[in-house]
Amino acid sequence: MMSGIGLSNTIRQALRRLVWERRDIRTISASEYFDCSWYAAQNTDIGSMPPVVHYVRHGAQEGRDPSPSFSTTWYLNTNADVKASGVNPLLHFINHGSREGRRPVAIVESPFDVEPPPNGESPSDAEPPSNVESPSDAGSSPDPDERSRLQNDLELLAASNLFDPIWYVKNYPDVQGHNPYLHFLKNGGSERREASLNFNSASYLSMYPDVDGLHINPLIHYLRFGKREGRTPGLSNEKRWAIDQTIADVQDLDPEFEACHPLYLDRGRLATNVSMPRGQVPHAWAEIFQNLHDEMKFLVFVPWLIRGGADLAAVNLVKVAIEKHGKNQVLLILTDYDRTDAFDWLPDGTQVLVLSDFDPSLSTSDRQRIVELLIFTLLPISIINVNSGACWNAIRSRGNALQSMTHIYACLFCRDYSDDGRGVGYSDTHFRSCLPYLTKLYLDTNSFIDYLEARYGVPQEHMQKLQLLRQPASFIRTADRPVPVPGQPAKVLWAGRFCHQKNTELLARIVPLLPDVHFEVYGSGDESRRAKLEELASENQNLKLHGAFKATIDLPLDTFSAFLFTSRFEGMPTILIDLAASGLPIIASAVGGVPELVDNSCGWLITDLDNEIAYADEIRDAISGETHVQERVRRMTAKLREERSWAAFSDAASIAPSFLMKDVKNG
């Protein structure tokens, strides 16, 4: 029987080994040299064991490769000290070998003079066969132009990481003894062979039938033309394996799934030809193209131009860009809808492109495609997206290509919610996938920056892309407001859209609590909410509805005693900024970035968000005419002059890297 001390030591050693193994698994799993999907696809005998665990426990000792980027056997044979130590070769390379200058795999230095040897040996371990083809003897007497083209193609292929000569020879045994580069150029591409795990010739040609008809090597086409045109390299082996694995995992849920799933039936072929504009795009694009000129270097994308806060933010960006670069260089593009209610907000002579003007029936994907074409054609210095769905989708699906052509900027203001409380805004649907492609993301509140960092665990290198850009006030009052006339009832302004966000239900509960206060409501939106407010107005003489308004400055501001703001969620509402700048006392819900503007030193902030009694009490105080009311208003005015002037906005928008800068690197 083992003693108690002996048992304890055994357990301690076992636990230590387990800790070491887990540490090794984490290190290898985080490395770019371990490809989980590839390892599982290449080693189908590992069963349900996680690929990285299998490699650590068995695969390395059995000479299995963790990815195409690391050769276990070659590394051990090349580094005798590592082999003698018995350490996991990939772990050694990660911890020591990479900084010692050791190579993870035999590198083919040139496609012209090194051949992969037979039997899967590495090029450095064997002499090249004597009958190897070379550019100079490929064919009997090649035309000089053809030889030059072949040489150029070979150099292009050799410089690309989408062709893997070792993998190619290993997977196509008939290529052994031949130059893999020449074989792929002369035969492999036309035979639809895979160039590597990351480029599938058959998939590329199936996606782009126009390329298939050109009789050009598919990978050469992608490298020379396709990448610049925004095409994708097709469905890779890794993705095909992931599809197969997904189907295998779920097919038992439905016996018919395996038989009917289109990706299972024909994984390598995508019926949709995405290489050329489809549907209504060609005709619309032809007309749009006639309206473009190459001076347009700063593009602002919006979904529409209505009288909303995000739209005003977009107009501010257009204005500051025009101030910096002139009207000829700035183009505002309405991508998703034909709503143009706020055109009068724009400076005279602003260049505007409304996609629906050319074809109102354009689909969502058509509009995204036109956004891509605009960028590919104009090659602007920078673009900025202010809530354009078509532009967000283009960034998400084509971000890598787009960022090689222009600097991409965007604005986010707050989360948006459905009536049942689900997050449905672009911060939920596009932020995480698009951030890597953005040069900078502008936000108008610190609270939203903090929220995104906490919710998504944004790494530091990406946090540096997030910049606070406070929207300016349209005007800032320079004198005190008129003193209310004694004996006249106070008027409280409520203005905004009739929607779930603005919480018209709360307004309806406040009105009856203050029968001696007149509520003047300006706005439009949901007809059912308008109907309920009209019904309330018929029952309460202190409520009056006025309809929509063009701008806050058009409202009879001097007739009001205070502004009531009841939103459920917000970023930093521009109407709140403007009405605070008019000198009105502000009673506001403490949501989103509102507390960054309004607090109890310069306004009346409500933290009990849905308590109508709390709002009623603060309204009474704000309209009381007491000395402290005007003191709070003066403090608000001073705060706005410091933080929300046009000069402050222009300076913040110019911080490099900036949407406004012609030289982003140097500012």
C-alpha cells in the first residue's frame, strides 16, 4: 500500500503535468502555426478529441504537422538539439526557435531552381531531379513575349502566399519530379486543382464565370486583377471542411438535411455570379458613373437625409470637409432610401448622390455593390459612414479590399433597441466585424466608448481607433432669456420623434400630473402614438400638438419655460444640445451620454427613468423662476461654449488620423 506522503506526491506530480500540458495547449492554440480546422481535416482518425489536445499528446510524437506553416518532421530533422531534448517541436519553435532564427518549414526560395522531391521529402533534403522543367526549356521554342509573360506569372505566384508548393506536391503525387509552380501555371489551374488550403481554383471559377471564359489561370487572374476588383479568392478548403463538419454535426436533427442542403450537394460551386453587377445595377451604375468626377476625394455615406440627430452629425461632417477642401472634393451619398427631408440643412452647392434617384427598385445587395463600385472607381482619400446600411455591409464583406484603396472612417452614436428590448443597432450587428478595417471610429459620448470596450473586450490597438467627437451646438445664446410674464402659465416644450425610444408613454403620464402647466409637443412619427397623444390632448387642455418642425431654431423658443426630454436610450441627442444652447432649462432622463451634458449643476437630471412623479417634481422646480434656475442655465451655456462650439468640433475632427486629412500618416 502506498503511504499517505507517497500518494500526495504522486497526485502533486500528476497535477503539475496537467498544468504544464494545459499551458502548452494554450500556447500552441494561440499560435498562428496551429490550424485547428486544417489539423482535423488532415487527421480524421482523432475522433472527438480536440485537435490541439491530440497534437500535444500524440500528433507531434507521430510526426503529424499542426498546419501547412509548420513541418514537425522537418523541424526535428533539421534541429538535432530539439529532437534530442524530446520537447514538442512546435512549442520549441514558439518559445525559442522563432527568435533564434530557426525556420518552421523548408522554404522554397525560388520557383525556378528548387523542386519538391519525391516521397514528400523537403526540398532541402534531396537533390532535384535532372528532368525538371524551367522557364527556359518549357516548350520547344517559346515566343519571347510568352516567355516574358510566363516569367512574370512565375514571379507573381512565388510572391503570393496563396500558392503552397509543398502542399501542392503532397496532395498531387503526379506532380512529383516537376516544378510545382510551372505545373500549376500550365496545367493545374485549368484542371481546377487547388493551389493551397486558401485558394480553390474550382470555387473561384464557379463564382466568377466571366473569368472561366477567359482561359486564364484562376490564381493569376485573382492576383493580377481580381483582388483589385474586390473579388474574393473563393471557398477555401478550410471553409469547405467547416461546412462538411457543421453538416455532419447537425444532420441527425433532420434525416432529410444531408440530402437537401445545397452546400452539401455542391459545396464548391456558388450559383450566383458576383463578378459583375447584376439585376438593376448595370443600368443604374451607368447613369451614376456619368455624374462622377475624379475630384471627389471625401465621401460621406448616409442612409437618407431626414431631420434626425445622426443626419445632423453627417451634415456637420460635410460642412467641415467643405471648409477644409471645397465643395468639389466632397460628395454626400444617400444609399438606402430616397428620404431627403433635410436637404435645406446642407450648404448651397453641396454635391449629393441619391442612389434611389437612378433606380428606386435597387435591392439591398445592389446598393452595397454600388457603394463598392463608387469606392473602386473614385479611389477617394477617405470615406466616412454615418449609419448607411449599404456602407456598413460593404465594410463587413469587403473591408480588406476597401481599406487597401481608401481610409475608412465611421460614426456610432448609441445602441438601438427593438420594442421587446433586443439590441438591433449597428453597434450590435457591425461594430465587432468592421472595426479592424476602420482607420478611426468617431463616437459622441465617453459612456458609449466605455460600453463598447467593456462589452466587446476591445484590444488596446483597436481602442486607439475610438475617438470622442462631440457634436456642436447649432447656435449658443449670448444673453439671458426673457423673464416669464407673471400670471401666465408656464409652457414646457417636448420635441422629437413619436417612437419607442422617445417614450411618449411617459409624456402621456406626466401631462395629467401638472394641469397648470402647458405642454407644447412638436414632432411626428408612429401614427398609433400620435393618435394616443391626440386622444390625450382632447381630454387634457394643457396639451397641444403642433406637428413636425425643420430645425430647433425655427421653434418659438422664447415662449417656453423649459424643455422636457424623456428618452429610454440615447447617445448624445443633438436636439438636447441645441435646446440647452438656447438657454432653456433642461429636464432630462439620465440615459446614454446625456449625463455628460446635463447634471444637477446645469440642469435637472432624472435617474428614476420611468417615474412620472420624479419628472413632475423637477419640472415644477425648473419653471419656478427661482435664482438657482438661471444660475444653472448660465453654467450650461459656459459648458457648451467650451465643449460644443463649431471651433471645438472642427479641431477635434482634425485630430490625426482624420477623415479630413489628405495625408493621414502625417496629419
